[in-house]
Amino acid sequence: MAGTAKRTKELAEVIASYLPIAKYHGINPRIRVDYPFVEINDFKFNVETFEFEGTEDEETDDLRDYIRKWGIRIYTEQPFKSHFSFY
């Protein structure tokens, strides 16, 4: 599989694996993937350059936190915050 096609497939798999976790957290973010861009609600980022724009919220933070384990690290001025409690 060619480079971009392989990365597109892998990104789709990462996002698909996140959806059940989002549901478990009780959130239903709008996510659209158009490689190399991912849009979640009103926030958009590039998985190759790590550039981003838009409005962050707890749902965008949840996805950003999840994708870090695949090396996709989108660091913004806003620290990660979560309203999900594990206590």
C-alpha cells in the first residue's frame, strides 16, 4: 500500500477505535477525516504538521488525549482538561 493511502487507512482505524470510547464517556463529537486533516466539532488539526485551528472544548481534548498513544501529539495553549470522573 502506498504511503499516503496507508497513513489514511491507519488514521481512519485510530478514529474508529476512538468512537466506542467517546460513547463510553457519554460524548458524541462530530468527527470528519480528510487526510491529513481531522475535524472534531469546531477544531481542525493536521496529523502531519501538527498545526491546528479552531475552538477547543472537552470533546476535542478527549480525542487529542486518546491519539497521543499513536504519536499524534497536538499541543495547544490549553492544557488537557476532562469532565469525566473516574472516582
